[in-house]
Amino acid sequence: MFLPEHLHRIAVVGVGCCGHNTINYIKKELDDNVDLFVFDTDSRGLESDERVTRMAIGQQVTDGRSAGAIPSVGEKAAHASFDEIKQHLTGYDMIFIAGGLGGGTATGVIPVLTKMLSEEECLCVTIVTTPFGFEGKKKQFFAQEAITKINATSDSCVTVSNQKLLHTMPKSSTLIEAFESSNQVLKRSLLGIYSLISTTGYINLDFADVRTVISGAGATVIGYGQGVGEYRIKQAVETALINPLLEDYDLEKAKAVLINITADHSLRLDEIHLAGELLTEKIESEIPIIIGTVISDVPQDDIKIYAIFSGVEKKVSNLLKPKGI
């Protein structure tokens, strides 16, 4: 991928086990100029290499072990290593933070990181997963508490509901396949935003465009769709909007929308117009809409669409506080 020279520094931070997995998934797909970090309370498997800086945090709090599914332990660990973490994350234009909420480490650490970065001149995008239903209401509650804190301090927070994702999978899916699917969606969400500013297109989206859409936005959702053939635009847009991860959010109340279209050289002007028209039917006419296009070596007649709706609100929250907390 091409990283514009004027975009000085980007970092991707994985927190906890899920965040660590995300870094391992995406490190080969990011430009070498993007710095990668892993922060975890569990010191096992945290040896740094030439591509990734891995750091065990809060060792005096956890004694090198996990946070034991207790977010307050993760939070204490982050504060114990606050100065060292801040030293690593100072001087960036944009930082992505990835992790799985509901346990102890990411749930406790990520809100500390987003608050830290909110005091810097740095665009912060947080992408997190929430627990599967079978993981219990307590983890769901912890995750929601963390999301509330993250939305208040991160420029943008993309939430991937593992439970919603489960509904899209065959009943015969294994546990490994379920978590693999979750990791793939988290990875795609992160790369979807990153690619907007790292890939040269005919209608370019740059760092300023992305900042306009996600700076101070809070809750953000990403629709992703693919289409092929004569009706590829309609197919791609419908796939992006039917995404079950979007259905809990009121897209009409989005504060801004960013649309990125990737296709081969056959992309027509009327197709770009149709994509914008179909997507903007879902939102109020006054909000900012930014469209970018990339002509790529995708298979002939294929098209990919990322639609990022920032500053959205949930329609209804069914999340209940578990008894005994």
C-alpha cells in the first residue's frame, strides 16, 4: 500500500489477547511505516520483533499474569505503566486501538489509553469486539461500561458484536470458527479505515477527509459490501447496509458519512452517483458526505464498498446490568 509522505506517523495498538491476535493478522497488510504495538498484562509470548513492539504492562499489579477477567485490574495495570505507554504513543498523527471487551485487560486498559490520547493532538480510532452471548451477562455489562468510557474519549469507536456475528454463521460452526470470524471482521474494519488514507485513487480521500468524518464522532459503524456484474453497485450497497452489525444503530442520525468505492477500470460515473444516492437515502440531507474511489486490480466487474457512518446512536439497548454487580 502507498502511504502519503505528508501523513507523518500512524500506529496500531493491540490490547490483550484479542488485540494481539489482530496485530498478528494485519501486520503483513500494513505499510512498513506504520508502527505496531501490543500491550498485555500477561507477559507470555510478548517478545518484540523487528515489526512489532510488545510490552507487558502492570507487572507489579498482575505479577506477569492476566487480569483475571477483572477490568479494574487491567485499569490499574495501565496506570502502573502509564508513563512508559505514553512514551511509546507520543507523536503520532493517528492511532488505531484494537481489542476484545468483556474480560480484564482490554476492558480495563483501552479506556485509559483513549483518555490519554484525547489529551494529545492525535486522531484516535478504537475498534473493539463485544462478547458472545454464551460468555455471560457479566462480561456483556463490563464491555458496555468500557464502550461508554471509550465513546466519551476516543474520536471514533467501532463496535463489533460477536453475538450479532454469530447469527450470520451456520449452526454447525465450531468455537474456533466463531472467534476466527470475529477476528476477521475486526481486521476488516481496521483495514477498511486505514485503506482510505493509504491507497491512491482517482477521487482521493486523505487524512483531512477522514478527520472530518471521525474526529470527535464517538460511536461509528462500518458497512462493507461486494458486488459483481451488471447490478454490482446495488448489490454492494445492499450488502453493506443489510449488515447485522448495523441494525442496532440509527443511521439517519449519523453526523457524517464516508464512502469508499474500489473497482476495476470499468467503474462508471453513473455507478458512483448511484452508490451515493442509495447510501444517502438512509441519512439526513444536511450531514457531510465524502466519497472516494480507488481503481484497483480487483477481479473484473467486481466492486467493493466501505460506508462509514460516524456519530451514530443506538436505537434500543437491550443490555441489562447483571444481578449481583
